[in-house]
Amino acid sequence: MKLTGEQLNRLRHMDIMELDRAQLTDAKDIVIDMEKSVERRIEDYLEQMGNPYALKSGDYILQTGFLEDTKDTADDRMLLFLKREQERLL
């Protein structure tokens, strides 16, 4: 299922409290075939996800977002988050 720009924008801005858990894909159900090309793996992932900005993992709903105009990687952001959490706990 290909999403239009309007549909993607609506999903991107949904409030996490308005997401329907029953409509979300569970992360454990996503299968990535590493034999396929990167382009095809991305297409498969998006088809399985339905909503590329939210999924569930067990009892939790995970909502993702993407920063524009940054050179930071996901790893950079995760390290920053962990550093802040460590400082908060000390």
C-alpha cells in the first residue's frame, strides 16, 4: 500500500493518545529479507508497517519522528538521551 503525501503527513502528526493499538503493527511481526536489495527491503518494511511513524511492541506503542536538517545519527541521539538520563539519575 503506497501512502500519499497527505496521508503520511496526517500519520506523522497524530497524537500518540489517538493511536489505535489494534491498528498498529507489532514489531515482532515485521520480517526483513536480507537477501533483497536495500530499496526492496525498505518497501517491504513500509508495506508491513502501515504507519511508518508508529508501531507496537507488546503492550507499548512506539512513535517515531525524524529530525530535518541535522547530521546526527540515531546512535548520536540515543547516546545523548542516555547521557541525559544518567545525569538525571545522579
